[in-house]
Amino acid sequence: MGKLNPIQLKSNMKPGRYMDGDGLMLDVKPSGSKSWVVRLQAGGKRRDYGLGSFKDVGLSEARDLAREYRKKLRQGVDPIADRRKVSVVPSFAEAAATVHEEHKRGWRNGKHGEQGLTTLKTYAFPKIGQLPVDQITTGQVRDLLGEIWLTKPETARRVRQRIGTVLDFAHGKGWREPFVMAAVNKALPKQPRKSGRFEALPYAEVPAFVAKLRERESMGRLALGALVLTASRSGEVRLARWSEIDLDKATWTIPAERMKAGKTHVVPLSPAALRVFRRAAELRMAGTDLVFPGLKRGKPLSDMTLLKILRDMKLDATVHGFRSAFRDWCAEETSVAGEVAEAALAHAIPNKVEAAYRRTDFFEKRRKLMDAWAEYCSGSAANVVRLAG
């Protein structure tokens, strides 16, 4: 009688390996994915054999497969090789496409998911795309990552993670043995350490930037002005829709699916921010609900459009860095409580217990804060602003 039972398997299981008996175990990854593994002796050596994903193989079937593997080993037959005779092992590109299709239903941001497949097509497929997943070695993965590991460190780390996801999936399907990404990591050189912070324009320089930004008018400059005055993320501003804007109530309601924290966020619009949105309304294009449409009909502005404005103004700061400038201003120039400033940035509450009990979003305090920020950005509040709470 095995140790595992169907009720336990349906529960929320923590990462780790759960033993059933006779070498059979359920491997639960930190991501929540589950797969069956049986540990057996082969040729005097202990070896783990993947039996398939928990989604595809039930407890009873996993036990039957484990017994079948033990029987084959007693007969001197390699169960993996025998299984491959009746199971076509896909190429890495085919497996990646399957992973893409299965996972995309759970994405909150479809664009990021598409970018994941694109990076594999660019950096992995030319090297290992046509290879069966069971033939891909740590050396091959190390070599393809090595070509961009130091020149494109962030991209290389993402490619590594996505290759690992595909090969873990292949292991879960029983197409290959476990892939040891740790061996790849040890064979790569150490990447230069970066601060990890977005390059931000010092908040003291923001009023001069805003004044210069207003010297000329374009849809990109209006969008960038809205971004600064609302301390919002680029994607939230670029994809803003008129159906989300209430000019009479001076609010902008960003739906949960566009928010990083996955929760609807209501932004109080200062008089200065309202002027930006009203000007965008005067320039509104027919046939689109986008507040800040791009040059292509029905398409939003791109991130590069906003960044190009900064580069044309000879600034090394990033677009996202204006959120850091806002947060620094809150800390240095106001007496506003930290949780109000964090709520203005729509940051998730890191303490889960506190998050479960907090019911306020500090909307009225945020409105006062954003009004004060807009006054500071306009240069009409050169003196230190002190806000209570």
C-alpha cells in the first residue's frame, strides 16, 4: 500500500519530494508543477526515471509505470529506451511550442509570454531547436548562453530560465532524464554585478524636465507628462483607454489585468494631470479608445517612443526611473506615511498578513499627495512640501 493518497495529492503541496514507496515519488517544483519520478538501481547505480506530469499521469498509473520499470530493469531492459520506441520524442522547438500553448492561458501579461517564445527563437532555436529534447546536453546549453552571457546578461538569464522550463516540461512528460541546470550555471563566467535599480532623474531636476517637455507637443510627450504626474508605469500609461478615464471625477481606473500586482488601481488625477488628459482628448483619434495612440492606426505608443524623447533631451534616465524620483521626493520633501507613497505607486504589500487585513487604499490621502507632486513638478512649489499622514 502506497503512502500517498488522492486527497493529499489534491491539496496545496509545498515544494519538495513526496515518497509513495518502492522508489516512487511525486516531485513538486517551486512553480507548483508536479511530476512523477521513480528511483531505481540500474547497473549498480541509483538513477531517477521520469514517469510524466501529474496532470497527465494519475497515482494509480504512476504506480503501474513504476512496477513496469522495475520489471524491465530485472529483465536487463532500459525502460527509457524501451519507452521511446513507442513515444516520439519532440524537438526542442516543438516542445517549446507545446509549453507556450499550455502556459499562455495562465499569463496575466500576454506580451511577456510572447516575448518568451521570441527570445527562444532568437537565441536557442538556431543551436538546439531541431534537436530531440532527450539529446540536449548541458554543454550545448552552456555554449549558446555563453555567446550572450556577458554582452546581454539580462537576456541571457531569461533565455536560461526559459530553456530550463522547456526541459523540465520534457522531463515531466517522460521524454528525457532530468536536466541539471546547476551544471550550466557553474560553467558560465560571473556576470558583472549591477545595482539592479532603474536610473532615475534626481527629483530636484524633474520640474526643469517637465518645463522642457512642455516646450513641444506630441502624443509621446503628452504620454510622458501623464506618466510623470501620475507616477505610473509605462505600460499603464501607453495602454490607457478613454473608458478608464473620468474627467469629471478626476480619476483614472486601471483594470487589474494591466496592473503588476493584479489588482484594480484608481489613480487620482491632479489638475495638472487633468490638463494633459484633456489635451489628449482634444487630439483624440477616431476609431480607437486609446488615450495615447501611436502612429500606426489602433496601436499604442511603444516604450521606445518614450525613451527616445529622453534621449533626444540628452538624458540618461529611464522612463521607469520617474517612479523612483517620485518616491525619493515623498521621502525627502514630505511627511507623508510610507504606506501612502507605496499605495500611490501601486506596490503590493509584502507582508501577507498585513495585506489580508488592510482594506483602505488611502485614496483621499493619495489625492492630496498627487496634487502636491504636480505642484512641485510645475515649479510652483519650489519650497519644501510637508504633508501630514
